[in-house]
Amino acid sequence: MWKLSGKSVYKGIAVGPAAVLKKSDQQVKRRKTEDAEAEIARIREAAAAAKEQLQRLYEKAVAEVGEANAMIFEAHQMILEDEDFLEAMYHMIRTEKVNAEYAAAAAGDHFAEMFAAMDNDYMKARAADMRDITNRLIRNLSGQGDGAFLAEQPSVIIADDLSPSETVQMDKSRILAFVTVHGSANSHTAILARLMNIPALVGVPVDLEKIENGMTVIVDGMQGEVIFEPSKAALQEAQKRIAQETERAALLQELKGKENRTRSGKTVNVYANIGGVGDVGYVLENDAGGIGLFRSEFLYLGRSDAPGEEEQFQAYMQVLRMMGEKKVIIRTLDIGADKKADYLELGEEENPALGYRAIRICLKQPEIFKTQLRALFRAAMYGNLSIMYPMIISVREMQQIAAIVRQVQEELEAEGIPYRVPEQGIMIETPAAVMISDELAELADFFSIGTNDLTQYTLAIDRQNARLDDFYDPHHPAVLQMIRMTVESAHRHGKWAGICGEIGADLELTEEFLKMGVDELSVSPAMVLELRRRIREIE
């Protein structure tokens, strides 16, 4: 028995025999040709065949993972029509008198390396797509066809990497999990794995030569581990957890598609809180009505500089496309306190929870804020987007935000870039915001109550201080009164109010929240069905 760690793409668990996908290296040999136009004709014929294959893959992906996620295969078809890519191959054939296979491999390598060298993580991940297209073209030129991989029985697929087309071509009924040596959480294969609800790990340093087909494997997406030849105890524990997952899945099927409606007919929206694009699969799997809190700060953490407009735009657009018509509420940058980013030069603070954080950073460093707003307004063209501003304590802040929003609109219009200004709400996280919530409701489209910070500030208790756990009480009457006041202020002005803090998943308070008139509860994806069950039990 031995374990290896990797990055989890989908947090399921699976046990089964290994099926090792060892790709035959396409040893493309350089050959001299006298008839350049005949080689170019071969390229055109292979590209036409590739487009037909990709169209079939697109139709299969639409049926399995939805139209938005099948669009990668439309994008692949467009690359096969790209003048720069085609001309690079034609020019090499004509000037160097080389064969079509060699020209395709060389041009593909050039464009893949160009993508891989980019600073943008999303664009880096497109290098794998470029190689996928090039390999398909070379297979067609050499008469190998689609190159689909089929496991003989339900198996854990272990490979150096998997392209989107390889993933979609596989028979889902024979795939228990994916484990790859390379790959990115931003890759389309990772996205497809999440949407197919298949446990998957990438970046696992496994030597494929040491893995035998049929070897028993446990893929633990929860812990980010893969266990080869597990012990009897490890197998029993894995089977126990799989049984628990199966039971939870049965609950999902039972409640999926049902309304969040009490026995007396009152309904409430149940949305999900997520930390990034990789969590959208959990939102869809658990049948949440939308995303009530997308924590955009996770795009800013763990790096040496702020994400650019294009990287943010791609991330937001991807989430919106995956969610279709469902609402996606993205919180603008909420860094500071316990979330640090050195490149923002926040400095050390004696009391960071009361310091330079969230909207305060955005208003003091407006260029960072404007970059995010530009990306959000552009992405709003692709789905049902709302945005919300954290840590608002005054009308003046809302006026400053409105001025920056106007600047961003003017810039986008001057540049001729399509955009839409979405619904804009604010987070109610401080007693100050609660006390002036009537005034704020005139300036916001909705309220989302961040009960974690609201509890901290109302009770004057640092929620990061473990010594104060006995004093920290989210059920405190003052906290509940703050929530009630906020909801009433919103409703007086015809606005909706939701809760996106952890208390929203507290099933002991669900009935109380409904009595207050809370319109939306946003919780972790895993709690969506539990909350729906509780709502449906209430008289």
C-alpha cells in the first residue's frame, strides 16, 4: 500500500481497478516533399475531418454536460479555421518543403508554448487544448482516426494528462475516477470531470510504468489522495464512506427539482456559497437555485500580483455560463483581516478585523476596483449576474462606488466593449449598516447579511480567537434583532434580503428566518438539500 497526493478537482471517493492510459507518442518524422500543394491539401482534408469529429463530440457533450460546457469543442473547431494557425503550417510546407504531419506538429508546439508562457492561468490551460487539436490533426493525417480510449470494465483512469476530447469520448459508465500526472484545475477536462460528478485528482506524481492494469486503487477527492494496493482497513473505510455518499445521493434524487416551500406555502430561495470556479459542479449537483456568494477574493490569494481583467473576466464568464439562467451573486474583493495578499501592501495592523479591508481597499486603491468591475460588467453579458459590495458602513461609500461605476461605464463605452451593469447589492455586516439600513436600501438593489462578521461586531468578539468560543453566540437576541431590522428595511423599500453567513445553514433558526421574511438563504453546497428538507417540514 502506498499513497500519493494531488490537487482535487472533484471531491468524491471511488474504489476500483486501475486502467492506465499510456498514449503512444506520435513520433512525427520530418520528411522532404516536392509537392507542397499536395501536403497542404492533406492538411485541409485532415482539418475538415477533425471538424466533423469535433461536431460529434460537441453533440455528445451537450447531452452529458450541457451546452455551455460543450462550447470548448466549438472553440476547437474555430482554431482549425484560424488563419494564423493554418498559415503557419502552409508557410512551413512551402518554404521548408516538409510533410504535413511535421508542419502540424511544429505549428502546434509553437502555439501551445505561446499559451503556456502567458501569465494568465486560464490562458496557460489553453496550451493543453492546442495540443489536443494538433494531436487530432496528426492522427487524421496518419490515418489513426479518433483515438478513443475504452476501459473494459468500470475503472479508475490513470494517465499523464487527459484532453477534453479524450474525456468526453470515454464511456461514462466505465469511469470511476480520473488521476493524472499533469493537468490544471482550470482545464476543460477538470470542468467536465466536475460536471460529470467523477472524482478526479490532477498533479499526482505517479510513475505510470509502475502501475499495472487491474491494480486496486482508492481515489479520495476529499483528502486529495490516491492509494494504490490499499490495506484491508483502508478499503473498508473507503467502502463505508462510499455508502454514506450513496445515501446522500439518494437524498439528492429524492429532493432534486422540488421547491423550497413550507407546508403552509411560503417559499424561500436556497442558494450556495462558493470559493471559485471549481466549486460550481457542487452547486449544480446539489440543485441549488443559484450562487448566493461567490468569494472573488480567492482569485487574488496565493499569488504574487493581482489577477488581470482578462483572467477575472474568463473566470466570471465561465461560472455564469455553467449556471445558465440561475442567479450568480459575486462579492467584490474582500481581502484584509485574516485574508492576506502581500502585493496589496496592506501592512501590519494591531486590530485587522477593524482595519484596512474589503471595500475600504477598493476605494483607496480604485484601479484594482475598476479592473474587477470592468471584468464583472463584461461577464454580465453571459448570464444572470448580481454583484455585492462588502463591509459597507455609510451612504458616502455607496456614492463613491456609484461614481467609480460611472467611470467604468464611460471607459467601456469609449472602447466599444460590450457590457451590462448588473443588479448591485450590499452586504450588511456591521451594526452601523443595520442602523442606517433604511437609507442604504434606497441605494442598493438588495441586501445580503454576512452574519459571521455581523455577529463578531455586534458582540464585540473576535471570531478568530478560540479562547472566546464560549462567548460567541450567533443565536444571541441582539444578532437576530439586527437581522430582523435589516429585512424589514429592505422590504419597506421593495428590495429583497438574504443571508449568506454560516448561520443561514443553522437548521434550528430556519423557521425563525422564514417568520422574519428572509427571502434567500445561501449556504455551502453540501447543506442545500438538508436546508430544503427542513424548509419543507415547517408548518
